[in-house]
Amino acid sequence: MEELSVIKIGGNIIEDETSLHAFLKLFANIEGKKILVHGGGKRATHIATKLGIESKMVNGRRITDADTLEVITMVYGGLVNKNVVAKLQALGTDAIGLTGADSNSIQSDKRPVKEIDYGFVGDIKKVANKSIEKLLQADFTPVFCAITHDGKGQLLNTNADTISSQVAIGMSENYETSIYYCFELNGVLEDFNDKNSVVKILNPSVYKELLANGVISDGMIPKLDNCFDALNNGVHKVHIGNTSMLTKENNNYTTITL
């Protein structure tokens, strides 16, 4: 099977022009089929503040009311997405910017209200791998922002890590898929104060041990749960580290395995 790389970047890379340009050069040089997924939460918070809209977070997740949904649609789907696409075009990558509504590529259900009402937040139920496949076969590079839809005309704010894993799962029917979660650290760390204490191979038993010892906590837990879910549903490899893991020279990052 042909290889497909799904790469996710977060707000810290997007916010810094130098970091973003360096990352996009690495991304443009990746051989073969590839898909980029990006967030943009920090930029959305900044724009919302300028517009007098309060950003509400619970356990690191954004409460998306109607006003906030307008902001993230403008910021994720417009400002951030189109800037990334334009920069990739300048680097010779024929990118096409997308939400999950485009080509009906990612459908979600509005998250049900339990203890917390997250508002217009989507939980993915379906990835239209055939639509995405058509873009890849036409030599386009899809660039997804963190927005999906419910199939009834409603846009939904959706976690970019989850979009990455679900798109990779959906595409694994046709490709040998690998996910690269790029963030500011070298990988999963045994000691947070030692940036070089990278756990190079993280399997379920090591993960369980690190959880029990409190080494892995908070926002890393849902990220790693997404990783194991992807591997259990057809994804070939999952990696976590900084953007230099996209180079052939660097092997100092975390690979998730079963």
C-alpha cells in the first residue's frame, strides 16, 4: 500500500512566524501523499478578546457558544487556514484548505450535554475517505482546520488531534497511514524538567506505568488515547515530538506502538 502521512500542528507553531515557516518547509519536503491538520486556539482567543468576546475553557477544552463559533470559523477556516495554504503554495506544495464540511469530508454529532455544556463542539462520527482520496489522487495536499459539520448545516468546533486520528483511520483502508503530532516538546518525557528524557517507544504497558506514576497527566492523556485508538483501528504508526522529527536525521521522538 502507498504511504500517507497525516501531520498535526498546534497553536504554538502557528503563532510564531519563524516556527511556522520552518515547519512548512519541512512539511513541503515530505515525500509522498500527505495531509496537514491544524488548530489555532491561541489566535482565536486573541481575536475574540479584541472583539470583546470572553473565551471560556474547561479542562483545557473550549466552550463554544454561538459568538465563539463565529470567531473560530473566521480564524481557523479563514485567517489561519488560508495563510498556511498560501505559504505552502509558495513552497511548491499544491495545498487545498478545508473544513470537514467541504466535500462532506468529516461529519460530527454535536456533543451531548452531560456535566458540562460544551456548546457547538463536534464528536466525529464519519470520515468520507473517498472524497479525501479524490483530492490526494489529483495531487492536492488537503489542509484541514479544526471545524467539522453535522450534515444539517451546522458547523462544529472539533479537536484537531481527534481529526488527525480519525482521518488517518478513515484513510487506512487505502493507505499505510502514519500520524505525526508536532508540538513544542521532543516527545513524551520521563521527567518534564529534563527535555531530553524522551520515551522513545510508548506501548500500552509503559503508558499504564507512566500514568500510575503521574508522569503523564492532564492534556497528554486525551492526546495519547487518540494515538492508541488510531493504532487499534488500522493506523500503521503514530509519532509525537517537535517538528524536527519530520527530518531523516532526527530520531529523538516518541513512537507509539501496541
